[in-house]
Amino acid sequence: MNTAAEVTGEASAEPHEELLAVGGNRPEPVSIGVEAYVSAEYARAERDKLWRKVWLQAGRLEDIPDVGNYLTYDILDDSVLIVRSAPDTIQAYYNVCSHRGRRLVDTPKGARNARGKRLQFVCGFHGWSFDLQGQCSHILQREDWRGALSGERTRLGKVRVDTWGGWIWINLDPGCGALRDYLEPAAGMLDPFQLENMRCRWRKWIVFDCNWKVALEAFDETYHVPATHPEFMRFGNFVGWGRAQGTHSNIGYDAPKGLEQNRAKLRLGAGADPRRSTAEMQLYTWEQVNTNTTRTLVDAALRLVDELPEGTPADQVLKHWLDSARRDDAFRGVIWPTVDPAHVGRSGTAWQIFPNFQIGHAVNNALCYAARPYDYNPDKCIFEAAVYELFPKGQEPRTEWQYLSADDPGWGSVLPQDFSNMAAVQQGMKNGGFRGNLPNPKAEGAVSSLHRNLAKYMGTGAPRALEQPDGG
């Protein structure tokens, strides 16, 4: 079973330094049509052309820690059963009985997926049974087939499965390439953050009234922050970028010279006194969003005004804050990975793993989003958000996926602002007067990247270059 490499020393960005260097050629302005968002035919074609051809993040390894633990993952018509069949082995099968096609493991009503522990999977229709290796171990009145039932014909269908970053990944294409090759350059850039050592602080999901692409695109750029989240503007100017990285993309912030690390997710507050603005931003983020920070980071930020004199340069405030939080966590048994600040800056704030998963990374926490179709309805999707962080060994919380309606206060005050956009965009794209998306070439490069790569699978919908107007 493959797992993400552990990095305990300083990490270098050298393998992808040229690819990810700030600057370079500026992306050309493009227009993106609405077919991929609103067409029922496009949504139906995605099953065979996209979802059955790509690697999909399907769960976390810690959710199936023991032999016999399992979970399910559904994507349109396909349901996959993922099982820990041995202490160091994960296997995946099509979640369907080989006898008459009944789903083998049902998802409990109202649940995101099924999860539990079994040594045998028994079909509820006729009692055919299957062991952890996928072999059919019991067939009622087997002799009636007069020897025609072979083990290969009755076993569960195999699904390609691998692991990286603590997540379980599946691919429905038996001829697919290796997961690691598929994930590069994202995997190489994210390995130093040791995401496999993080555990969920919370995870929530919803069936939402927009296409899965609209949902993801609400979070793969920071261009929306001033208008959608104006309350954050008192903490700084969120000038962002988005860059295509092969099949994937990453996003991040610009930062002044000398504060390159401030391009990362753990950022200073702006203003005349970064001690106070950082404390205010951290506290607001913790209380209103409960993402992108930890209690240790908040407490360390709140002490800045007592530990540093007024007028301390911003780069020293940033260093003191992060060093203090690192020491506090180490005291309670939480060891942050040591990642070179230049690498932290180059890695940006989040990676969009094609087609439907985003990893917002930091050295001690992560915010992840995922979205997938809800049936074949282009106007609906399953949207998921999860926050991870490092915990002392033995003190990791046991979390379950929690379903929340869009107006549930459990989402906090910030994510509902994004939800409002998502629903309104889905409706607006069907307006007869809308002529297609015009993504910001710098700030919304991840949006353009998604559709360029989608077009390679779908055969339609590629972004079109915008012609310069006369005299432009």
C-alpha cells in the first residue's frame, strides 16, 4: 500500500521550482461557455468520459484503521466498497452482488456513505456472501449451477485503489496510470506538509442547488474576497493568483519582498500594527469560520501585543507568531513539519486536484473542499468541506460526516456568503443574456485550468481566447 512520503527535515521545491516560479508568461484572457454547468446531456456524458476515467479522493485511511473496516463511495451510478483486507492492505470493489446486481452495502438513510466493520459481506437479496478478498464464500444451492460458477465469475469486481496524503483514491478505469504520476506536481509540492498526519476537526456536507463545478470554482480563487467577504478586507489586501499546473492548479497570494512566507495560508494581518491585526484576524477566523487556523495559532496571536513592542517589523511579527505557536504545539506533543519558507510561499494556499478536490494546506492544518454530481441533475451537487489539523497522539477527535442545510448556523457566517453566490451563479448561467464566463487571467487561472482539462476528457467546452477589441 502506497503512502505519502514522510518529510522531517527542511523541504526543497527544486523539482518544480521552475514550474511554480512567480511570474513567467501571463495567461491569455479567455471565455468559457455554460454547457459544462447547465447541460443535462453534458452531465450525463460525464459519467463515462470523466468520472470513470480519473482518480477520485474517496475517504481517509484513519476511517478504516482495522482489518474488516470498510466505507463506500458513490459517483453517479457507480458505488465502490473500500475495505481494509489486511493490516497493510486496502482493496476496493464494485459495491454490487455478482448474482443479480443488488447493491451489497446500502447507505443508511440521510448518511453521506456507509461505514462499518465486517469480515463477510452478505447480500440482502439471496444471501450470497463475500470475504474481504472479494471472493464469493457462500452461494445458496450452489450445486444447481452444475459446476458452472467459477471463482473469477462470482467474485466482486475489482477497482483500482491507492493512497496518498492520508486519503484513499480510487479509479474506475482498469487501465489507468499510477496515482502518483496523476497527482504530480501537486503531490511533490504538498508532501513536505505531511497531510497524512493530520486528522479531521470537523467535516460537513450538503446537497446544494448548483453544478459541482460552480461549487468548486467558488473556492479556487481569491478574487471574490473583497465583494463577497468584505469583513476580511480590514485584515489585508487579498491580491491572489491562480496557475495551471498540468492537470491540476494552485492558488495563492502576492506578497511584498521580504514577506514571501506571507503568500501562504498562515498570514499576517495588515495595517499599522500587524500584532493587533493578526490577533483580530485569527480570532475572527476561529470564531466565524473555524477554518485555516488552530486554537494554538489563535492563542499565540493574542499574545503578540504583550510579547512584542509596538513598531516591531512585520517580518519579525510573522516569525515570532509562528515560532511561538510551533513551540506551544511541541509542548503538547504536536510536531509541525519543517518546511522551507520559500517552498511554503511557492506552494501557495491551495491546490485543486482535478477534477473535484481542493486541498488548502498549511504546516499544521488544512481546509479541503470536494464536490460531485447529485444524480444527473446539472443544477445540483454534493458539496463537502472538511478541516484537518495536527493533534497529540491518542487525542485525535472521532468525527463523522455531518449533514447541514444551507441556512444551518453550523456553517458559520462566512461559508453562507459563498453559498449565496453558488446558487445565484447557477441560476444566472441559464439567463439568455449571459454570454459565458470571463475569468480574470491572473486571479482566476484555476477556473480556466479546470475547463481546459475538462475539455480534454469531454471533447467540448474548451476556453476560447478573447480577441482584443479594435484599438486595444
